[in-house]
Amino acid sequence: MTIHFARGDENASLSESDFRDALQTTFDVAGNPKRVLALPPDHTRSDSRAGELTNLAHQILGDRLTDVMPALGTHEAMTEEELQYMFGDLPRELIRVHDWQNDVVTLGEVSREFVSQATEGVYERPWKAQVNRLVAEGGHDLVLSLGQVVPHEVIGMANYNKNIFVGTGGDDGINESHYLSALYGMERIMGRCDTPLRRILNKAQDDYCGDIPLMYVLTVVESLQDGSKVVRGIFVGDDHDVFETAGELSAKVNCIVVDRAPQTVVVTMNPAKYKRTWIANKAIYRTRMLIGDGGKLVVIAPGVRTFGESETVDYLIRKYGYRTTPEVLKFVEENEELQRNLGAAAHLIHGTPNGRFHVVYAPGGLTQEEIESVGYQYGDWQQLNSFYGVDGLQNGWHTDADGEEFYYISDPGLGLWQSADRKEA
């Protein structure tokens, strides 16, 4: 078991001193590294505290921290405003931009047989283990992967080697990872450590990362009822044990079981983080197991101004919309442009309520026509903000201006909500 540092529990409240201890342990175990690459997430995952950890690493290491590459996956390069939000005054000359389509290498393949077994026959193609060239060939004596373990729609629990193979991965690896998980079914995945894609990534790490000096620093962060965030744990290690330990704690503090299914769920999305439905649809993923049949999800997202992370993905979302899963699968079967962009197809599957509930989307920069064209109902975010009285509201049960009951969640990307009768669905 190679957990080098473990601190916290479901009642802990960790601080900068704990972060420093974890990082110092990391650098001591790594033998006082001279050339370090840090891989934090981008600003959409700022609650991980990875921005703060990156800055502390720079304070401790100085010029031995040679490169900081946000693990963008398919996300766009961060703007100066987003860099400031995430990393503060970290020297910008350290920042490297991950190009998921042009700057990756393929380390090897996870066999078709292994993928088929892991997915219970749902997906039967080999999976390419791809990483950014800087990770594999940068000449670093420590690759420091930073991030938060939290429920996730593609892999069950986010981070660990997902930060490597998806966060710094390539076109094929990212697209197929998302699609095979969508086919398997997100409600069978979310909140679990042992999932098909995790087995595939673990196999890829075991087989192809032996020469990469990886070390993981994983946080577990709880969002309290008043919307404030508290770090419950920080864990350092270099193999699967560290992820599983962090995942056990995340399951305790990030998976919320509600006694009964509400017919109306209202969520607010932080405009500094959520600017596209590509990311803001975590509102749907993380609450879909909570909402009652025939119910309604109200997404108040004033920062959302477009759909996709790129022109191509934005075009595909606008063209095909968030239709039912059978419809999307038929679109994939009949259209080569979706076959070439399986990650986009997976996103459409993830974002559909599949006719079980309704989605009222209230963006800051998309028109009613645009929202309705992709299959959602439109809402005015300011009117809904007032109607539900969400400013300063605590998570939980409330009544709206008409006296009707609703369940409120501030920033659902930080957890997974389920009704008691759907917990084992």
C-alpha cells in the first residue's frame, strides 16, 4: 500500500497547513525533485483547492516547478480572468496549454477483450491510452497530479488517473471513454469507485505508466447546506489505494440521500465556473437520481452563454439536441459527424432527461429559441431567481412564491443527490 500521506475524515476541516504538510511529504518521498510538472484541473473545478495547492507547490519548490499544465481535457484554454480566478498570481510563464487534438502521444492500448469484460460487453473496441507529450516526454522527475475526488457522470468518482488519461488525453481516448460510459449508463456509475472506465484507466496506468514519475494529491471537499465549502481530506500516493481511500471519504460526504423524491428541484450554477451547457449540465447529471417521475429541474445559470466547448461540439449540440438515448444512438448510427465526435454524443445522452422529468434552463446568454431548439424549456434566470428566492438560500426543502414545495441545491457539481427509493437504482 503506497499511501504516503492521509489526513482527514468526514468531520475534519483542513487548512493551508495541512496542504503544506501533504506537499512537503510528497516532495520528500519523491527525493527532492529538481524538475516538476504540476497537473491541476482548470477553473471549472476550482473547489478542488488545486489552485491553492499549485501555488503552495511553487512556494515550496521555487524554480524547480518548471511547468504547470491545467488538465483541460476538451475544455478551451483558460483566459487570463479564469487563470486569475484559479491560480491568482502564479507566474504565467509556467502555464502550458494542453492541446487534446495535436499534442498527445499514445502509450499503448487496453485490449478489446479487457474493455469488453470491463463494460460487460457494452463496448468492444480497444482503448487508446493517450497523454500529453509533456507528461510522457518532458524529462520531469515528478509529475504532480492534483485534484478532487467527487462523484462523476463518466467515471463514477472523478480524478486520480482520469486527470492523466482524460485531463491530458487525446481525441480518441477522451471521446471513447465518455461514449462507453454513456452506453453503460451513468446511473450505474455515479458515486462508485469501481466502474468500467476506472478499470480501463487503472489497467492503462499499470501497463504503460511505469516510466512516468506520477504522484497524486487528492482532496475531498464537502459543500455545506449554506453553500460554503470545507476540505474534509487530503491524500497523497502513487497507486490505486490512494484513490480508493479518498473515494470512500467522498462517498460519505458528497453522496446525499434525500428521504423522498421532490417534484421540483432548483439549482444555481456559479457563473464564474459554468459558461456553457457542456459543463453546466452537471446540474442534470448530479440531480437526475433525485427528481421524482414527471418532476421538474430548474437550472438557474446566468453565466451560460453557449452550448459546446468548441465550434464543432457547439454545432453538434445545436443540430441534434438533448434527445432521448434511443434517438441519440440512432443519430450516431446514421451520422458520420457524430461517429467522429463520440464525446459529443455521450454528452447528449448524459444531458437528456429521457422523458422522465422536465428541464427548465435559465441561462444568461442563450435565447428562448436556442434553449427550446435543443429540447429544454426556457426560463428567465432573474425571474426564477426571485420566484424561488434563492439568494442566500440553504440547500434543502423550501417553498416558492406560490407556496409550492421545492428542493434547492447550490452548485450541484460538488455532489450527487439521490432519493432514498432510487439509491440503489
